[in-house]
Amino acid sequence: MKVNDGPLEWLALARGTLDRVALNRRDDAWLDEAWADPGTRVLVVQDGRSLVTYEPSPALVFVPPEQAPDGDRWLLGVDDDGTAYFGAPGPLPAIEGTRPAGLRHVGALLGDRDSGLLTHIVALEHWHATNRYCSRCGTETRVTSGGHVRVCPEDGSQHFPRVDPAVIMLVTDEADRILLARGPQWPADRRSILAGFVEPGESLEQAVAREVNEEVGLPVRDVRYLGSQPWPLPQSLMLGFTAKTDGGVPLRPDPEEILDAAWYTRDELRTAIEAKEIVSPGPLSIAAQLIMRWYGGDLPGMPPF
């Protein structure tokens, strides 16, 4: 499998199946009717975690509206059967046979619907918790539009969930070796591909070229988009790319961002993982999926999440 063969086919946090019914967010009568329906399901979230059952397989645990915590409620969507799903922040209910879990632990294990729901609610919880006040006047805002808008009662301004675009790129050289690097804050056995946030007034392709040049001093060509995945930890959208660089240019890691960087063949990467010099990443991140795509399958010792 080569790095330029088609788009990414599987991304753990980009598998949501619900219709988000965005137009219904502004229909208070519809929202009230859906909340009053005993068939409506509510997902409770607290500090990025919701209840999960693991038998017979990992799945989210929902409660009916009358058992949901008091306070805000956020419309998450409607499934093909017409069942409405809401999110609610608050203390997790005590339900036998369940335990709290976050995206890092179960995001790759949940089914498509549940993975999308947990990704959605974690993003909303973080946004509401960190954007309670108007950025113009400092007045506390109120929740509207099914939890997807906050409105300032003082100046009428609307505030929407923030998403920070970030590029992540698998760089290969003329010998089809992969570039892996380690950040200064990472443990000694962790390596990944390069990534960085998109700057104002910058295209995605420009961001790829700038970040690679800034972090390791390489020029790149053939920048190609492959897929995207929300990463609400806390509020990013990861946009995956491949890029190529010509030989003969030495790596010049920026010490503020990159502690060390090196090229790996497939055999060298496998040997490094088997020798425990590098920890095999789990499949949750888009970085892992890009590396696996280049490698040609699962990496040795890859964990289930």
C-alpha cells in the first residue's frame, strides 16, 4: 500500500450516523415535543466522560428525559427511526454494569452512531464550559438553538462553537521512508508525524508546507489531502495530508517544537516497535491511520484504541 492510494477509509471519530436536524434547533415547539417523548434518549456527560457498558460490546448508556440532570439540554440529532438524541451536562447517573469513559478510551471501540454522539457531546461540553461570557461585553450568555449557539442578552451578539483547524501530514522521501518526530514534552518512546495549526489567511496546503519547514527545515511538494477527523480534545479539526520531499536536504529540527526527528523504512519502524524503542499508536488518531496506510496494515503491538 502506497501513501498516495486514495482517501482515508476509516477514522474513529468521523463515523457519526445521526441526522443533526440543524433546522429543528430553532424550533422551540419541536424541541419541547421531542424532550417530552418518552422514547427520546439522553446522553449525560461530565468532564468529557459518559457512561459505557461493555457487554456484549462497548456501547453508550442513555437515560430517558425524566431521568436527565436539570439544566441545559443540547440536541444531538435524530436517527433513521425518528428517535431524538439529546445531550445533558451534569453528574452521571448510577447505573449498575456501567462505568464512565472518554473518547481516548472508547472512541475507537464504539459503533458508528455512538462514536459520533460522544464526539459531538464532548465538543459541546468543552465549548459551553469555556465560553459562558460574551467576548464583546463580558455579559453571561444564554444557550439557544438546541445548544449550538450562545446569545448575549446585553448586545444581542451570537456566539458559535469554535473549531480550530489543524493540518497533520505524513511526509515521505524519495525512498518512501516516513518521517517521525518527537515533541519536547513527549516520553522517550513516543513518535508521530508532524502537525500544526492553520494560521489566519493561510490555505491548508500552505500550512502543511510552512509547518514542515518550520519544524524540520524541509521543503515539500505533492501535498495531497486525504481526510479529516474532529478532535474535540479540546476543539480541533484534524485535516490529514501526505507530502513528499526530495533527498539531499538534512533534517533541522526546531528545538522548541521537535526534540528529535528521523526517517524510517517499514522494516526499521517494525524493528523499533518490536524493540520497544517506539510505542505503537492506537487507531483512534488520524496520525495512526496515516501511518498504518503507509505501512500497509496494523502496526506490531497496536492496542485496540
